[in-house]
Amino acid sequence: MAALKVLRDLLKTNTEFSIGMALTVIVLVIAALSFCSPYPPMDMYVVPLDLPPGWPHLFGTTSRGQDLFWLLTYAIRNTLLFGLSVALMSRVLALVVGLVAGYKGGWIDRVLMSINDTFIVIPLLPILVLFYFVMRDNLTWGWLALIMAMLGWAYDARLIRSIAISLRNRDFTRTSIFSGMTTREILQREHFPYVLPIVFSTTLNNINWSIGLEVTLAVLGFTDINTPSIGGLIYWANQHTAMVAGVWWWIAFPVLLLVMVFIGLYLLAVSMNEYIDPRSRLNRMGGAA
């Protein structure tokens, strides 16, 4: 019920949230349509080549004989699942490191933050390209998601740590310690609910980050380009010189869908951050009036 109340307040008072929600829902509907596709995603030359957008091929067809609309449904579904997988795995690392470092303090905090800062300064793109050349055919989407999750948690862990430090000195934390609760119980039951809104907003940002990085690698050919994804579609369009050949829709529609994802998730994350701040929320809802 509390989640529904928050959703209702945001939809009523925050235009950015409403726009972000609308864009995200459109993208999710397109992704869900992949389960109704009449064409298997890996099949080629099942429709005429290079047809412009129109009926019955809404987004046109590619030079590989694929219906672009139905191919996009698979591509955006895989891209979203990839981004969500990276975000969820990296959230676990960020939560553990941030909560433990902030609550424990002392040498544990110093060690964990030293490791954290090391991951912050690591150049991500060169490292991922290096993994590609080392692993080559063994660099599946699962491995790539795991590697990106291991590299994408550090910024948010420091943010969670700052909140945990303030919670460490609260009266309810001292009461929990005196009542005999273990560290794990205190972090799970007492501190985790306070950082949950931050975790939600940073998850949306991390999805955008991981999708953008995966698309960059795919366009360069440094991922599994045979698995349908937004970056893979752009890669194959470049391989067939789509823009030179006049098949502009092969690049335009994947890019448009990608922009909708970025803007939608960004607006949702910004709106959630604003809602978390009591002053901003009161201003949105008309203050004391």
C-alpha cells in the first residue's frame, strides 16, 4: 500500500516521473511483444530485403532479410535484461560494502574504502576490451554481465556508506545493540530500509550505465553480436553500410528506442531522488498549502 501511495503521489505531482513512466512502459510493452513474434530472432532472409517502413513491416526490413520491428522486440528485451542483471548484481556488492563500512568504521572502513576507491579509478572500457581479447568466444553475455557488475558498484557503495555512517549514531541503532542484535540483523532490519530508496534510484542509473557500455562494446564488435541486442543491430547495420545504402531505418529505430530507454530511466531516477528529499517533495506538493 505504501508503494502505491508513493506511485500515486509521483504521478500526481511530478511531470518528469509521469513522462519517464510513460516512456518506460512503452519500451516494456515492445519488449513483451517478443513473446508473440512470428519470426525466430536468429532466422535470416525470411522477409524481402531493405523494405522501408510500412505495412506489414512497420519498421521496415534489413539487408539480412529480417523484420526490424520484431527483431527490435527481442533486442530491447535482451538489452533490458542485461542492464537489469548488471544492476542487481552490483547493488548487492554496493549494499554489502557500503553498509558494513559505514556501520563498522575503523580499519574495516579504511580497508573497504581503499578497495572501493581502487575500483572507482579503474578505466572500465579498456578493461572490458582486454577481457574480450583474453576470453574471445568464451565471453558470453553472462560473463560480461558479471564482469561489469564487479566494476560498477563502487560509486554507489560510497553513497550508501555515507548514509550508514549517519545511521550508526542514531538512538535506534544503540537500542538494537543493547538488545543483543547481531551486526547482520542490525544492517538488514534497521539500516537497509533507510537506504532502500537510494538503492532504487541508483539501480535505474546503473541500468542506463550498463546498457550504454554494452551498446558501445557491441557496436565495436566486442560482444556476442549474434545475440539480438540494440548494439548488435547497430553493428550489423554498420557492417552492411545501411546509411550509405539508404536503409536509414535499420539504425534510426534502434537508436530511437535506446534514447527512450535512457530518458525514461533517467527521469524516473531523478524523480525518485527528488521525492526522497522532503523539501523538494513539499515544494512539488504545494508546501504547507
